[in-house]
Amino acid sequence: MTLPARDYRITLAAAAALTKAYRDAKVSAVTSGAIAKDPVMQLLNQAGCVGLRIYYGRNPDGTPALVLAGIDASDNDLTKGVLLEQLWICPPMCAAASPLNG
């Protein structure tokens, strides 16, 4: 199954409301993660990759993790290729003041 076409963009106001709701829920002290462009491009440039899937995970210390996997046109995870995690988490690696981090 190919993912249906969709405009994934949202407004800054909508994005800020989503991130504020997460912070207010106090699910975790971790509020975001950052990753360099090159590893993401390696994931996306894999043969047959048409997009990516983001899995929610949990590290051994209990902090949240995001696992990124490429997907093919049949919506299968590309598990034999590049998989990513190891994001720089916030805190302590937080962006400067932004509407997304309150």
C-alpha cells in the first residue's frame, strides 16, 4: 500500500499547541530530539525508500526514544537498511527560545 497523498505541513500555531500539550501532560522530561541531516538523508536515499516511519520507544534508563525506519512503496519497513535513533535529546540539547519549546 502506498501512503495516500497528504499535505503534512501544519501552521506554527498548531505545532506550538501540540508541543505545549505534550509538555503540559508531563509525559516525560524529554521534550524533543535533534538529528543531523546526513543520517536522515542516508535513510531516505536507500534503494526503494519512499518515506519514513517513526516508532516510539523507550531507552533502558526509561527516557523516550524515537526510532526512524525507511519504508518502501508497499508500506514495509526497510529493516535491513539504515535505522536511526541516538537523537540529541532536550534537555539538555534544547533549541533557543522557540514557540515550539515554550
